[in-house]
Amino acid sequence: MTRNIPEKPGLEGLEAKWDARWAAEGTYSFDRSKTRDEIFSIDTPPPTVSGSLHMGSVFGYVQTDTHARYRRMAGKEVFYPMGWDDNGLPTERRVQNYYGIKCDPSLPYDPDFEPPDEPHDPPMPVSRRNFVDACHVLTVEDEKVFEGLWRALGLSVDWTQTYATIDHHSRRTSQKAFLRNLARGEAYAQEAPVLWDVDFRSAVAQAELEDRERPGSYHRVAFHKPDGGSIHVETSRPELVCSCVALVAHPDDDRYQDLFGSTVTSPLFGVVVPVVAHELADPEKGTGVAMICTFGDTTDVTWWRELDLATRSVIQHNGRFQEETPDWLSGAGEEVYKEIAGLYPNQARRKMAELLTESRDLIGEPEQITHQVKFYEKGERPLEIVTSRQWYIRNGGRDDDLRKALLARGAELEWVPEFMAVRYQHWVDGLNGDWLVSRQRFFGVPIPIWYRIDDSGGVVYDRPLIPDESDLPIDPSTDVPKGYVESSRGEPGGFVGDPDIMDTWATSSLTPEIAGHWDNDPDLFERVYPMDIRPQGSDIIRTWLFATVVRGHYEHSELPWRSATINGWILDPDRKKMSKSKGNVMTPAPLLEEYGSEAVRYWACNGRPGVDTAVDLGVIRIGRRLAIKILNASRFALGFSGDVDPANITEPIDRSMLGGLSQVVGQATDAFERFDYARALEITERSFWSWTDDYLELVKTRAYGEGHEAASAQATLQVGLSVYLRLFAPFLPFVTEEVWSWWREGSIHRASWPSTDEFEGLVIDSAILEITSQVLSAVRRVKSDAKVSMRAEVESVSITTDDSGIEHLRQGESDLRAAARAERVGYSIGEFSVDAVLAEG
RNA sequence: GGGCGGUUAGCUCAGUCUGGCAGAGCGCUCGCCUCACACGCGAGAGGUCACAGGUUCAAGUCCUGUACCGCCCACCA
């Protein structure tokens, strides 16, 4: 093969050149004729395309790409698809802001509607179908931006294997799996209290909650006993006195024994409520008596359910107190309620505090506190609890046997790093309800269900109308169930579609099925499922990972993957978690532009598996330096016309270098098998630098010479370079491919991973090179101390070492003399030391 | 309140599983335009391994406890 080595090799333009070449040659295309045991399949995380691009977007993906590239070179056919998570609330919010539109499901579809070029202000209401269309338009644009970044980064994805969580195939898969859950009794609908975001007007699931510290105050409020006495409760939500259904104390609390079973009346409203006993009441908190309201917090829900209490809800889905006076209030209570009707809870709270003060039912001043309040993770106001009809998938939160089975699945999974396993256990252990999968939103996969409407106009929920699997996907708001006509929609005797969509996790929990085409290509699915790895962040173990395990457990009775590789967080250079609100988000594009993809990849690969990592320009610069070093060292190693026949490798120091290199190959391979890409890189890099600093310097003079000694050096340089390039290829795909192309046919990324077999019969003890390098280093120190050039001539080098050291050094002596520019080398036995006498002048 | 991870050189981090002379890079200092590379090369200085106790011939590494940082979870009246 003719060599085509540039005079001044550089990194610029390599990304574009090789991305285009790989695409044209199908370097990463998946060969589906391979069988399951020949395939390595990756359940790639579909990035949220409506989210911003930041360094977190490159970190985990680059790490995963190293696994893909290693396995591919190690002989596996790699199934490496890419998905886009475009359904759900993040997209809705982005579309609302981008176009200045909002969805109003009551509006009719406007076929002529075009999303505006400039955002509308105030937001323009559009029909659900127009809104969803706008979502599709924008997500396609967003996906192009993401694909551009991934390609610039050199992800070895098969770009023909892509999916979007809102596309036809994903909707079909999602609805099919849901209907199967329903048929097997794993999914069910229930009218029940749910956590509710009043801004998004949607229920949210336990997995989407976060606690935030908020100021509040404890109000001590008097309830009245029949004998004229009073009993005090402490509450941070006095506005809910009107929805109080009972007071509760601990059954063993001596102070309240004679009250259990009696009734008291609420202040101002005069509603009679029972005093009940329950273990969850904490005698240490407040007065030991708590007010149970429907519903102030999740404990209220527990009490309400377990004690079978009345329901007195006043907060509506829009977050306000209902306008009409509740029917359990009468007399003076009605007048009091009018004061808070229509208010938001925080307004009602202030009003109630005033009224309770006037009526002397507020005891003392409210005590200012900060407490944890539940929020939807994407929300801005505290969650309320409202009663509504929702769909659930059983997840063990209410069933111990199922919980145990899912815990066993987690234990079966290989976690990388191992300690991540407990995060799964704790989450499953702590579940307190089933998985709420319905959302009252617009851009998502619809719940594929209709309901009959009886002759009096009531919706019949208990016998839903289910579509045939072959008709999926459907949208029950526009499609019509078999045996009905569109004109009977919403009419007595007709039907109505379930208005809700599924939670985004209800679809993305099926990424193995979506990417592997469970629905429409069982042959492919069998070749890739269960997948080998699920790479993802630790923050979504409780959502994406757990939900995927649940779906796999139900649908296939097995784990969806063998291993979960969990990556860490990205922190900004000050080690703060990056977030848009802090304004410290770094976008990758300028870094890719300035330092190149290899440098950014190098940084990502330096982050240990599962370890939070700061963006560090210093590390990025080292990556760039390494890539440039590879170019230059390669130019040297390939700069001879010599024959690469390994039979030419005869010199002991050359064979010794291969001895060390074969150990490096073994260690890097072991590290990759354990998914420790960072260790593999570290080992390779350390070895490579000593290769260029010491080995290359030692053999340089000989390599420029003639005869069989020169041929040995030239052949060894090429063999060594070939190994180093392949070891680096998973990390630095562009520069290694570039150099490979200088003298090899085909892509390095389809070349075989180096193996110790390659040096069979050539390898000897690495100690020869190691001790020779040590002596060379010692001579350099002498020159450095004397502040002379490394080219300075040395009269003699005196080495003291043991027998085997001398034996080893003699075998590399001529190279040492050439590299050190030493006239003579002398040896003596003893403690290791090196002395060098510089030549005169 | 429970749990997980971390604390090693000025900085960023390896090393802890499996105990055996404290490591790398950056930065700093001093040199060197050495025919692959000045986008470079060589050399040097720099550490009470968070703290306290224990096991051991030997502890950064194993055990117990403490402090601080980060994260997760919790029924937060």
C-alpha cells in the first residue's frame, strides 16, 4: 500500500471528512444477519430534543460510544440506534414559547393554520390537532440539531436506526404494550386523589416529584368540644379548615384518650368532625393532634383511605377554591366560605388567618418556619391533591409480591458502577402507590380507549371500548370505535374518547421494544433483545430504568438488558451542578469548534463511570495535545520505506517494547470488558507517552540507519503504532482513522481489537526497555542540571545495578548510546545509580 | 430521620475491591529551536492521603466512630 503522509498533519477538518466517509461507506451500519450471541446491543437514551444542548448531552453519549466502538472492534456486530424523546411536556412548553401558541382542545381544527414566524403575544389559542402539528414541525428541526452534534462528536450510531418517541411506530408500540397491560390486569383506571399541578392542570407521578424548601407558618387553631372547651391543632394550611373531615391523634397518646370517638366542631365553619386515632399521628409534632383535610398532603390521603373518612374537597383543578359554597357548610359557615371562594390557597390562607384571629380561634402568633413542600419537578407552584380519574400501571407500590419480584430484577441486573444498585432498591422499597401513567396534556401518545355513553348521557367507564391491535396507533379524540359513527361522539347512546395522553415514561420505558421493533419485526427483536447495556444517568433510575424493568417484566418476563452503565453528573468548572436557572450551562459547540471533537471526547472519557465530573478546559486541552501527538508520532513511525514484515523484528529492545505493549493490551481489554473505559484510556495513554518519549527516542538513530537493525526498528514502530491506534480508536475515532488511512485499507473502526496473539513468539521481557529508559532519563537529568542541550555529547555513562540489570542494559546498549549521545557505557554491581560525564565543550 | 458517594500535591483527579517505597496531568520553577511534534521536548520543586481510635510486622487501602461536601429517599400536621 502506498503511504500518503501529510508534511504537516493537523486535526482541522477531520470530523467533517470522516463523518462523511463513514456515512458513505456504512461503516457503522448494523448487519442484521448476525445472531443474538454475535451482537452487542445498546438501549440508547433518547435525548429530550426540546431541551438545550449542554455538556451533559455529550458526556454520557461519548462514554457509551467507546463501548460501542470497543465491542465492534472486538468482533461483535453492534446494534446502536438513536432515538429522540420528543413527546410530552418539555416539547409542549417549548412549542408554546417558540410560536406563542397554546392548546385549547375545545377549538376546531384549522387546516390552514401555519405556525407563526414570530412568537405571538399573548399566546394564540389553537386546536389540539394544530398544536400537535406545530410540535411535530419544531421537533423535526430540533432533531436535526442533535444529530448534527452527535455526528460532529463521532458517535458510531447507525443513522438508519432512528426513532422518535412520538412517531407512528413508537405510538403503536406504546399503545399495544399498554393494551396488553390492560388485558392482563396490570393497568387499571381509578378515581382517586392524585398529586396535581395546577399550572399544567395535569396529574403527576411519584417519580416526578421533588421537594423544595418554602417558607410557611404554623397556625395554632382551636376546635370546639361539645362541653365548651377547645382542642388545639397546629397546621400550616389553615385555609383547609373548611375541608377538615376529622382530627387525629396517636392511639397511645394519653392526652387524648377520652376524645377518641367523640366529635368536635371546626372554628368559623361549625362543621362537626370526629376525633380519630391513627399510628401515623406523631405525638411529638405540634399539639399531637392533626387536622385531616381532603386533601392537604399525602398523609391526609392515607388517613382518609384507611379511616374511611368523608370527602370535602374545595380546591379545583385550576388550583382555586371552588366558587359555589360547598354543601356541607351552612349558616355562618356559608358566609365565611364566600370570603375565600375563588381564591388561590395562599390568598385563602391569609384571609383565613385574619378571620381566625377575629374569632379568637387562632391561638398566639403564627410561627414562621421553612418546610419541604412537594413540587412537580418541572412546576412552579406547590402541588395540590385533587380527586380525578386516572390510569395506573401496577409497579409494586401496593403489592408486596410484585415489589419483591421487581427488587429481584434489580438484583439480577449488572450495575456499573455497582453502588448504583442501591438507588434502585431504595426507590422500589419506598414506592407508596402504583405508577400513574395518564396525563391531562396534548402532545403525547393518547390512551387508546373509548367509553360508551349511556342513554342518559353518563359515561360508562367500567367497560371501555378497546381498539384492535392491528388498528394502532389511534387517537380516540379523532378516531371512532368499531360500530360507532363520528356523529355519535359525545351523544347519549354514543361514545367518547379518553381525553388523556400517556406519561412520557410510559412510552420511553419501551425503548428496547421500539428500537428493536418488537411490534413489527420479531426477527430483528430476537436478535437484539434483551439488550446488552442500558446507559443512562443516575437521576433517572427511578423513572426510565425502573419503568423499563417493569414493562420488560410484564411483557417478556425478563430483564430488558444485562447491564446498566450509569454515568455521573456534569458540573461546571466551579463544581456546581449545571442548570439553566444558574446560567452556568456550557454548550458543547464552541468547545468542539475551538478544541476539536477528540479533545471533548477525551474529557468525557476521563470521567470515571458513575462519577460526577466538572467541565475542565485543562483536560480538554490535554485531549487535543494527545490527538496532535498521535499525528506526529505516526508521521515519524511511518516515515520509513521499510518492509513491515514482523519477521524483521529481531532486536531485543524492540521485542522488549512489544512485551510491555502486550501487557497494556491485556489490561486495556480487561478494563473495557468491565465497562471501565476510563481505565482503558488511562493505561493506553500512559503507555503511549512513554512510547513516544523513550522508545521512539531510543530507536530513532537506528531506524534512520540501514541493515537488519534498522529494519527491526522500522517494523516494530509500525507494529506498535498499529496497536496504539487501535487502542485509542474507541476514544479518538477521527485522528486514529486518519492515520490508519495513511497506510491501511479499510476503516480502523472495523479492524480487529489488538490481541496479545499478534506478538506471538516476538515478545520478550519488558524490563530491557524499562531499565534502558531509566538510564536515558538519568542522563537527561545530568544534561538538564548542566543546562545544556539534550544533543550535548556525553563522554561516559557509568551505571551501577544488579546482574540482571546489566544483562538487560547490554541488550539495548547501542540504542542507549545513540539516544544519550554517549561515547562509552560502563557497568558495576550495586545499588542502582547512574552517573554521566559530559564531553568537553 | 434513613441511605449512597466523596474528602489524596496550588488545581483536576487516579490509586482503596486484592494492605507492601504516595502517583498522573495541569499550574509553577529551571532549561532546551534535539532531523515526528515549539500545538513541542527535558528536568525539578511540591503531600500530616479530612479527623480520632482499632486490627496488622506493615494502613491512603481493612474495621469502628466523627466532621464537612454532594446526591437520593422519607408520613414535611
